[in-house]
Amino acid sequence: MHHQTGIPYLRTDVLWRRAPRPSFYIDQKDWLTRAGALTRHLRRLGCVGVCVLREAADFAWPDEAVCLGMRTRLRVWAREVLLRVDGIPYVATRCVTPLAASHGAWRAIRYLGVRPLADVVYKADVQRSAFISQRVDLDGRLGRFIRQCTGLSRQCYKARMMVARRSVFIRRGAPLLATECFLTALWAHLAAHGGK
């Protein structure tokens, strides 16, 4: 799960890649690799709201279990959120941590409410991995997750516009995986405002 330096890393596979695909748009490459709090970047575009969709004990998805260094079918605490800018969904997120860690190193995630994840992960004792990213398969698990979050049908999305990134945070040896799916409205906003 860690490099020798202790910095966490994520495995890549046929979907998740260390660097954004060359075919991604310039704005997509930019946002998929931006360091720092995502909500801070979104605030430059408008008024950001955090809409909590679900917070509950759950089973890790198979690829999440790999990222967390867990066996599949072990339980996690999951937090699913829509980040809205001026009321419009721009990012769908899913954060998971082993259930035991949600009572320990990451217990603050249970009490975030409508505060962003950044309020608990950007601390001196937290390390963050490099990002991995993918183009979202609209019929795959992330595509279904996005449709469930937004209530929109598959036909409402343009396949080339759906991308996601993932990173893992480590606090006191406990991992927290954050998956952020960028929605079409973000790219439409950037196109309309010259990338700003």
C-alpha cells in the first residue's frame, strides 16, 4: 500500500491510469491533476454547496477494496456527495474508509454534515497519494453511480465528457479513498467562460 517513504500510492490498471489519457481535453487534464482542495477550486466558479446523498456502512466495491488494501466484501463507511456550483451538480464524489477507521483515525468523516471533505483531510498528519484517473464507462459501476446521484439517464451524458479521479489519504496508518467524478456541467461552464 505504501512506497518505502510512507507516501501512499494507488495501483493502475486498464481503466485507472497514473497520467490522464492523451485524448482528454486540456481542461480535463488540468482538473484531474489539480492539487489541493477541490471545493476551493470550485469556489472560483461560483457558490459551492455540498449535498449529502448517503452516509452509511456499506461494502467496498472490488476496486475500492484493492485501493484500501482490504479483502473484498469487508465493510466500509461510505459518504456520497454532490458538489454543486450555483445549484448545478458539477462533481459526484464517493469516499470510503474501513469501518473500523471510521470509529478511529477517520471518525470525523461521520460528522462532516454539509462541510466538504477538505475540512478533515488537509491536516499536517495526513498524507495523500498521487492521482489516478479514467474515462468513465457509462455502463460501468461509476457510470451507474453518477446516474444514481444525478437522477439523469444514460442518454443525458456525453461519453467523452465523463472523467473521474481517485486518490487515497492516510492518517495514522488508516486509508480513506476519495473518488471524484466530474460532470458535464463543469466542462460546459469552463467552455462558456474560457476555462475560468
